[in-house]
Amino acid sequence: MHDGNVITGGRVSTSIDLGLYLISHLAGEATMNSVKKQIDYPYEMQGIVRI
């Protein structure tokens, strides 16, 4: 969930998605895609809730 300055994620299984989201938010989509490729993470983020 992204609510103003607060960004949270649920459970251990979403930790990589949360990390990638933070990278995208702070450093941009291109950087996030580069990290995603480097860690060989083939999945797409789903269910990001912005309030």
C-alpha cells in the first residue's frame, strides 16, 4: 500500500515486489527493470494500492 509517505507490504512473499516498487518509486522504472533482470525475477507486480 502506498499512502502519501507511507509504503507498506504484506507478508514475506511480497518482499521482493516491495523492494522493486521502492526502487521504481525512488530511482525510476529503468533502474527497477535493471535490478529485476539482475536478480532474474520473472514475475510482475500486482495489486499495488495507492491511496
